[in-house]
Amino acid sequence: MIRSFAIAAGVFLFAACSPQQSAEGAPAAAAAETAVHPVSGLAVVPLTVSDGKKVHRFRVEVAATPLDQAKGLMFRTEMGPNEGMIFPRDGYSQASFWMKNTPLPLDIIFIGTDGRISNIAANTVPYSLESVTSDGLASAVLELNAGRAAELGIVPGNKVEW
């Protein structure tokens, strides 16, 4: 019993003194910028949109899996002004989105293969089954609150990084 306690105590002390790591194995300092959204449970990362002069900063949920991407912002009733969701895409293809089961009006921002905005479907209609598509190939899609892109002057050609 004492030996088991000593081994357990040694393991605890070793673990307590080791650098903290994220779930992906990255040191905690690197993972500090990544958080988890309290509603979706998705990772939240910093994202910037810039035109070379102005930089707009957001904290976005990452819809990384096919299941997360299929759900997206469905059923969500609120999102902060500097929040959004990014949909990274495997490979490069034309992207198509709809608003099924989505009560929030959104700006759907299509990001081309060069990391720049190719087009914006502004002020999409909640619950609409009408598809909105990218003008060409899309490496990712960013969703923000409706009107936010126009309010900040975000336009095609702006660079998106996350």
C-alpha cells in the first residue's frame, strides 16, 4: 500500500511539474490562443481580415469535421460582433451554403485558394433553403453576423488569416 502511494505521488509530482500540454500535444503557451466555445464545444481561434491598411480581429469557431460543418450555426440565436465560424475545406472546390435551421442572418464570406475573399453573400435570409455559392474555388468559408462585413468595410480581395 505504501509503495503504491509512493508511486502514485511520484507520478503526480512529475505530471504537476511537466509543461502543460493541449489535447493535441502542443505546449500550453501555444494552445493559449485556442479556447473552446461554450455553446458548440468547437475550438475558438483568432482570425484576421485585412486590406493592407486596416486589420479586423475576430474569434471564430472552427468547424473542422464534416459533422461540425453540416451543423454550422444551425439553431444558434446569438453571436457576438467579433465572433464567427470558419469552415476550412479539404481540397479546393466551389462552396455552396444554405440557411436551413439557422435563425441568425449571416454574411457568408467565401475565401479563395489565395487566402483572399472572392465573394460575400451578404445578409442571408434565416431558414432559407436557397443556396449561395462561391465565385470559383474556395479554400474556406467564414460566417459573420449579417451586415458586419459592410460595417467594417470587408470586401472581396481582403486577406483572411487564422
